[in-house]
Amino acid sequence: MAVSALTLLLRGPTHDFGDSWWSEGVSALAEGLFVASILGFTVDRLLKSILVREIAKLALTTIFGANAPQEYISNLQLELESVRAITTSAQWTIYLEWEEKPRTLKVTCDNESIGRNISSVEAEPRSPWLISSTEGAPQGYFEEYRYRVSSPVPGLRIEKSHSVDYNRDQLAKIGKPHGDGRIELPAAKLGITALPPGAASVLFMRGTSFQNVPGSFPLIFGRICLEGKIRVRGPALPDLRVEVFLGIEKLEEMSESASGRSNDGEGESEGWPKEHTFRTGFTYPGATVRVAWSPAISPLERAGRLRGERAWWRRRSAVRLGDPPRRHPGIA
């Protein structure tokens, strides 16, 4: 059947389509199938592997177009050759609120992720770390760390599991501060061992640091991640403009219906805006998402509003004291 199909394609269609794209397309497809069939019967396993990698490179180039980022392709090829564990899904929730003394932004980050070892060898554990706080602000800290591993038992229809659960006080003793101010949780001190072949992992951790405005918070992918989601919420949102970047690319905010989010009533009575949600697709190790924030209005605009508010209060006081009424300035 395959030979017949190849023969028909090589002969070309019996109908005359003139100089249309159909004739050129069928001829190119026939040549490609013919070469692929010959390679399938003749090349060894190594050459087939090389061919698969080249096809993957071609596919990426086709998806991105002529300007496909070579760094993305090169990193993907390199990682796929030695990949052991992957993250099937990851979600970060960034909670922003004001800290008064000193006036900084308190940033609490929750990270939830599901991973799996897809290789036949163990995957080394990774030590999480927390970005340093800004100078003069309180030192950051880890609040929670929960990690669970489930792995199949060869020959039996059962799984064995191992889990750890730490609170803030315990993590304060485990944390290792660095000279640049960041805090690391060594995997050995957490009791985390290598991820066995075929095992699945579930992780939840929470950390808090204090940052300036404008400022940012980095989220770094340690492994290949199939899908990621970033949610930004909290009572400081009305005062901030939030933007999220993957490398130099600015991510578009997801619509409420597309994100499937539910505010659960949080913030509605306090007048907070609804959370901002962003999504990443397939992401290679080492990629960094940067959650950035800046004042919602410029200092000049803020000063103008303050002057207008003060003028309105002076006029209102004058009316109460019996002065002739004056028109309200109509401050937005």
C-alpha cells in the first residue's frame, strides 16, 4: 500500500491543474515520502535519531517562521537529549500588599507544581531559593514547604510515597542565606532525595520578600515545563500597574473566561480589582518570568490630584463657614 501511494504521488495527478500550487506541492510531498521511505529501510538507529532531531528543528522553524529564535531551538535540542524529569504544570500566585515601616511592597509568592521523571534513571533534586529583599527592608523568609513523591514498585500494582512538610519556624533553621541576600533551602536538609524513574512529585511552597516600587519578582523554570500560570492579586493592586514578561516578551493578560478564575469574593468588599492572570506554554529550563510593577499613576499626576483635593477641601470649609458657595472643582 505504501509503495502504491508513493508511486501514485511520484506519477502526479491525472488531472491537469496548470501551474497551480497543487502540482508543486504534490511533487515536493512525493519526493519527501520517497526519501523518508528509503531512509527508513537503510539508515541505522543513530542516523534516525539525528533525523528526528532535525525534523523537530524544522518543525520549530516552521512554527516561528523565518525569524525563529536559534537560542530557543538550540536549548530545546540540548535539553531533550538528556531530559530526565519534567514539570507538567506549574502555578505561581503573587500576593501584593503594602508594608508601612519602611514603605515597601510585601510580596508573597505561592508555587504549586506537578512533576514526573520520564526517564529510566534518577533525577537529581533541586534546592529552591527566595529573592533577597530590598535594602533597608525586613529580611525575606519561607513560610511553607510541602513535597510529596509517589513512585511505582516494579512488579507490583502499588506505589510507595515519601513526603515532607515544614512550617516557617522549621524553615528558618534550614534556610541558608547567601551574600547577595537570597535564601536557599538545601535539598539535603529538606530530606529530598533523587526522583526515582517513573515517579511523580507534587510541590507547594510559599515565600515572602519586601520590594521597592517600581520593582519586580523573578520566577525561574528549573525544568522543562509544559504549562505555567501566573496569578497576581492583593490589596495593593489598585495602586500598581502590573506587567509580566517571559524573557523580553511581554505576556498578554488572560480574559476572565479564558483563565477560568474565581475571585471567591476576596477583595470585592474591600474594592480591590480582580486578579491578573497570565499563561506560559512550553518553556525550557532556565527561562525566567519577570513579574514587574510600577505606580498606577505618575508622580506628577499624583501631585496634581493632591493639589486639587486640597483646593476642594478649602472650598468646602469656606462654605461651612458661611462664605458664598463655589462650584465644585469636579476632581476625578
